[in-house]
Amino acid sequence: MRQVSDYTDAELIKIGKKTVESNIKSAETTKAKTDIFNKLYAAYQAGDIEVPGLPKVKKD
């Protein structure tokens, strides 16, 4: 197994860049899923949709 000191600066930068890009994509995916959940939950709370397993919300 290679040690950090075995890598060139260019290789470390490339690995770091890929890691950062991967983390950004993961964060964007998480944010998108959270946004969808929040919209669905708001619709549930407003009584616009029913969710199996949860009590029905009465519209005002």
C-alpha cells in the first residue's frame, strides 16, 4: 500500500479534487432529497396529500 509520501503533489491534488467533487455531489443529492421531503411534508401537513401509515390531516 502506498504511503502519502509516495504520491507526487500532482497526484495528491488530483485525489483531493476528486474527493471534493464527490463530496459536493453527495451534498447536492442530500439537499435535493431534503427539499423534496420538505415539500411533501408541507403538503401532508396542509392536508393536500395522504401518507400511508400516518393519520389523515383535516384541511381547515
